[in-house]
Amino acid sequence: MKYLPISQDLFVHNRHHLAKHLKTSSLAILNSNDVMPTNGDGTMPLHQNNDLFYLSGIDQEESILILFPDARDAKMKEVLFIRETNEHIQTWEGYKLTKQQARDVSGISTVYWTTQFNDVLNTLMTEVEHVYLNSNEHQRAVIEVETRDARFTKWVRERYPLHKYERLAPLMHQLRAVKSETEVELIRQACHITEKAFKRLLSFIKSGVMEYEIEAELYHEFLRNRSRGPAYQPIIASGANACILHYTDNNQQCKEGDLVLMDFGAEYAHYASDLTRTVPVSGRFTKRQREVYESVLRVMKAATQMLVPGNTLDQYHAFVGTVMENELIRLGLLEEHDVRNQDPQKPLYKKYFMHGTSHHIGLDVHDVGDRYRPFEAGMVFTCEPGIYIKEENLGIRLENDILITSNGPVDLMKDIPLDADEIENLMQK
């Protein structure tokens, strides 16, 4: 892995907290993700199952974690299974974890080879009543490929049909939503790498440059700072492309007088960052571009102040909608009379601002969490308002990552240029 070692204390802490939420006489089982194939004999890089990583720190394929807090044999309270290496694997694939290295990373004392899993599980299943199985239950997920966890769920239920099976995902969503200090520092590091990348771009962007050339600069800066790469597919959208929310073709030329909307973020040690900036290709905003930019920025600043403990996403988004309405009236895009008489279920501002303002961020860029759960200290949200005016070929979005604390919101991207004058000055250097 490119990232620096993480203290095993993080994973020990996470397992301890999960164990407290399991029913008595229960074990939980989590599998690593598959190494996905391409064509021929090609494979994609492993992207580890984030729940397994959260609980173990293990970043290797064919790994399995069992948690059994009530085990009568203390050695079996936490059991890790890793792929056994050999000379052939070492020659063709290189480094794999030894048992001792797995102990050092995870803080788990009992480590077996994955080939021993069936025998160990068979013994443990005689002692338990409940079995927690892991699954991807993200509300935005479109799942068409069967995961290792999904295959295991079918196998274990067929082999042990009389046990009571439980969903692990709700517990993981509850725990992962609130970040520990170590997790916040890993997100900070991802944000810091993203900052370096954005500042690199300000001196690179000019009329005639291709969107993919901007994207290439991001990859360069990410990789040289120990990031595996982007936390999600970057959006580099110039001109009218900025009005396409998930534009990722990144194959058009940036033209004089246009803006370029860039939505990207570095990943570090599996933790995501998520930034959006919109800058003028020529280095100077036009009067209209600046006017819209300042409106988006005012909404962003107002929204950020609402990311405090006790608020909820529904209350928050209702507040942001009101602020956005006022800005759109100011810009001449909405009429005050029409807004007063609008259908509350179909607010007019949605024509120009059609997406949500915030989402959880952490191990996933759209991290897990309960949308109805009040905000708590330790949660990290994006703040990303935008205004998209298709008839003007103008789209502006601004986004930072915000840590909720008992003393108010903390902007983890406060050092990344945001003010229009500062951006213009840096682009002119």
C-alpha cells in the first residue's frame, strides 16, 4: 500500500464498539472484496471491502474476519483469516501478509490461513445462536455483480439453516457515521493532498487545454503524495458540460470565456475527500459569472453554519432551499411572487439546484449513515451547493468537507482557495 502505516488502535477500537452492539451468543462474519476480472487474464486492482478494513485494517484479497465476543475460548473472540502465500505467489504477485504482519496491522492475535476457515467456522457455529452477515445496503447502490459477501451468505445459510441470521449493515452504518480522531486525521490527509492538486491546477488551466489534461494533473499529484488515486471518478466539466451533474467524459477543450467545474478528491488509506471548485478558463470571471459564483458561495457559507449537532438532513436541506431561493431571485432567475405561490412539494429552485447539499463522507465518498439521524459531533459531511443555468451554458458548484463538532463546524478544506479574487490572483501568477 502507498499510505503510511495506521495504528492498530483504530481497528481495535472499532471492533470493541461493534462487539457491544451484537446480540448475546452471536458472531459476525465479514469477507474481503473480490479481485474483479477485466478480459483475458486481466484483473482490476483490489478495492478492499470498507467494512472489513474498518474493523481490521487488512488490505488483502481472500481475507475473512470473525467476531465472536461471547466465545468461551478467549482466543476465538476475534479470528482473522488471510491468504497463505508460497514461492509461486511470491514470484508472480509479490508480497503477501505473514500471520505476524496481519497481527501487527489488525491487533488480532488469532490468525489462520483462509484454507482453515471451514473447519474453524464449523466448530464456532456449535456455540452460537445468531450470525451477523455483511452486505452493501447503501440507498444509492445499484448492485448487479454478486459480491463475495453475497456468495457467502447463500453458502452459510444453506450449510447452517437453523441459526438465526442478522443484518450487520445497520450496525456498521451507525458506527461508521461518527468518525474517531484517527479517522478525521486520515480524511484531513486526503483533503491536504486534494489541496495540493487544486493549487497545481490553478497555474495549469488556460484556454485550449483539454479536460483530460487537467484530469491527468490530478492523478500526478495524487500518486506522488501516497494516494492510490481519486476517491471517485473526477468531473472536469467546461462550459455547458458543467450543467451535466455526473459528467465524466472529460474530453472537451476548455475555451476562452468559459468556466470549468472540477469535482474531485484524493483517497488516502481508503478515506475519501470530495472537493468542487469552478474557475474561469481565462483566469478572470465575467461580471455574470462572478455574480452567480458569489451567490453559490453565500449559500455554501450559510449552509456550513447549519452543520451542527442536533440538526437533521431534512431540516438542513429545507433551510438551504430557502437561502437558494433568495439568491435565485437576486440573480433574476426566479420571481418573488412565483416563489410565494409555489407548490411546496415542487420548489422552483430545483430547476437551477436539483441535487442535495450534503452527504456523509468517510471510507466511501457517499458514506453510510441514517438520513433521519440527528447530526452528531464526529460526523463529516460535504457542503456542495450549485447553480446550473442551461440557457446560459453556465454551471457553478462549490464544495468543501465539514467536520461537525460541539463547538461548531470545522472546515477540513479551509486552506483550499475559494474566494473569487484569490482564485483570479493565483491563476494570474
